[in-house]
Amino acid sequence: MTSRIEPSQRQQLCGLYVLQLLTEETETLAVPLEREQAFLAPVMEWLASCGYVQVQDDVYVAAPKGRDVLLQFLERYQHFLTEMDVYCAVDLAQGEFAFSAYETFSTKQAWDTFLAQERWADVRIALCEWKGKDPIEAVFMNFVEEGNFGLTRNGWDYDGFLGQVWEEIATIAQGALRLQDLAYEDQGEFFPASQVAQDIYEQGQSLR
């Protein structure tokens, strides 16, 4: 994974975000696009070429095929969240998971203070790579959830849809702990990253 996200991937993921807006009917996109939305033209062309949107009464609407694709994508992300949340804070030196102690905290503030300890490592991106999933998608959806992408970022603004936001997503994905970083040597014995990842994964799933 490089620090640069290809324009085609930016366009496709942005397209899924726009498709969600149309599916939820929270925004209207006229044909032709309003001046402030004009930068979305290539995104809408891609959505239309895939059969994900159609035009009705001079506005774009989500087509059945588009709704199905969006649902599959959102279900995949929700599965990722459910599967991976436990790996956001792992003490790699001690083999300890922060979530194993979650029930002992009575307040969110105490829990947040516990998570802030430097010993915890976020291995979700590393495990994404190990499972053959795209880390960019995971970071992208986190941005959407946190209101740091699209309309909730700064209204109809190019940087929040197709521009600067993707540099930020790439920086986070690139700067995270990577699969290759999990490999280590102990007393002359080498433990490959894939083996370590599998061990971490199995330990985390046992906490559920």
C-alpha cells in the first residue's frame, strides 16, 4: 500500500458515499448538477455507467442494483467493526487485550484513560492486510462514521469528497502498524508476521 490512493478508488468510494445519500434520500442531486455539486460529475457518471443510479424527474435516484451494492458494502463494514474492534488496543509485549478488562471500568473516562496508555497498539490495519482486506476502505468508513468525510465535513466541498480528505486517509492507513511490523525474533527464533497475526486474531476472537 502506497501513501497515494488512486483516483479510481477515490471516485468509487466517494460514489458509494453519494449512493448512500441518495438511498437515504437525505440529499437531492439534480440533472444537471447544481454549480456547488459540479465536481461530482465524474462520480455520477461512474455510478450511472455501473447502473447504480438512474434519472427520474430530472434528479438522480438510487437504482435497485445500486442499493444492493451499497447494502453489501455496509454489511461488510459492519462485520469488520464487529470482528475487529477488540484489536484496537493490544499489548504486543504481554499478549494482553485492553478489552479483556473492559467490564472492570465503571465510567467512560476511566476506560478512555486506560486506553490512552502507551503500551496499547492498534493492530486492526495489520490484521486487515493479513485477511486480505483493503485498509483504505476501513479508514474511509471510519471517516464517514466520524463525520470527517463528505457533507458532514464542510458541506459541498471538493476537498471533503475527492481531494485533501484522501491524503488524510492515506496518511492514517500508511502510518498504522502494518502486517510486516508484527514479525519478531525471540531468543534466536524468528516468528513470521502471518503466524503472529493468526495468533493475535485467535486470541482476540476467544474474548467474544
